[in-house]
Amino acid sequence: MPVVTCSHSLRRYLLPIASALAVAACTQRRATVTTGPAPKVAPITDGRGVLRAMHQRYTGKWFTTLSFSQRTTTISASGRETKGVWHEYIAVPGRLRIDYTPLSEHSGVLYAKGQVHTFVNGKQAATQNGWNPLLILIADVYAQSVDTTVRQLDSLGFHTALVRRDSWQGKSVWVVGAAAGDTTSSQFWIDTDSLLVRRVIQKTTGAQRTVVSDVRLAQYTSVGGYPVAFDITFYRDGRLFFHEEYYDARANPGIPADVFDAAKWVSSQLQRPA
């Protein structure tokens, strides 16, 4: 997810995705997700092979829409914590809407059609081209072609030709985009068993400054039968600066198309409890 300065930087970067979830009936169930045996795939020799395996495992078996809320904690360099609540909507592939509370301010971020739109007090403050890497890796990869996923990730600075085996929190993972010992190049870590993303590191440069973000996804839980990470932590240049916990999630809800229309940002806002 892109980086901006101050609070909007944080917001545009996060995914929330991609960032928590309750079962479709709104009852939270923190159970172990059953992903089933992996189908036979070609030997993996590069990142494209990892993405192909992910796609083959879940294509036709993934949510098409997802709505959820999240409790956010922003941690300053001094350790001060600021709490908040965001409401989010996903339509696969490529669309993500984040509404910041209070909803009456009509502020947030919209990812749609390869663009990122930032809104402040109901007015569009900025627009730029780009995709959210977390959205790609938690949802889009399972729905769109492998070629499209590779092209998008390459454009974001991930070297998808490079892959290696490693371990993360006691589990075997594929690491795409960086050699062993490289903790700053853009890379993503995929569980070799479940083929779910566990970690995304991205190096971005802007305003004459280079930033390395490190997003860690934990506690995958079944939401209507689909695995979603409930707990996501964000590090910036090695320091924990953001944490999100999801709740009130619904898999495959009916979300009007206008929700993802930048021209209808205010009029299409959906109301959700804080």
C-alpha cells in the first residue's frame, strides 16, 4: 500500500485489508483455517511459479467481495499511541475503499482501476497511478491472471524472477524478491503449505527519502469459509508504527459498484457502526 507524509501517508500505505473478521452472520470465529491439500503444480523456480501455485490453489474458491472494520493503533517515535476505527470494502480484483471515522468527515482512500485517490473532508486531495501490494497478495492473485499479477508487482519494485526457501515464525515460506540476508529489498513471503501471504517488505523512495516498510500478517481466521488475517502489524525502517485488528467482517456481501467510484465518493458512502 503507497506512502504519503503524515497521517495520509500512513492511510494510503495501509491495506487493510490489506489488512479481522467475523463470520458472514457477524459472529466472530477464531478457528484454524482449513485450506485443503495443494494441487500438483510445476516445480517452482521463480516468483511467477509461486504466484501460479497461489492462483491454482484458490482460483474460483476465493471471496469476490469483503467488508470489515478495523481498530487501528498508530505508534509515534516516542511511543505515544493514537487509536482509531476504519471501515473497509474490497471487490476483487483491484478495488479497495477505506473510510476513516468519523464518517461525517468523508475522508479516506480509494484504490480502483490502477489509481489511488485520497479524500479529505469529502474533497479529492490527490490521485496517482498504482496498486496496493497487500490487496494484490491477499485477494487479487487468486482471481486475476498470473501475468497481470506479475506485471503489477514488478511495477511496484518486486523482483519476481528471484525466489528462495526460508522459514518465518516456525513455518516454511517462499521468499520472492530478495536473496538470503537481504531485509530491505521489496519482497513478499508466502507460506509454502497454505500459500497465503505472511509478510510483505517494500522499499519506496519519495521526497528525497527512502523508506522500508515491513508488513506482517498473522492469525488467519475463517470468514464464511475464506482465510483472512485478523491481525496485521506495520513496521517502518525497523520501528513498529501501526497495528490493525479486524472485526465485523462479511464475506461476499452485496457492495454497490458506486462505492468504488471516485466521482461518487461522498454520495456512495455506506454507514457502519463505529
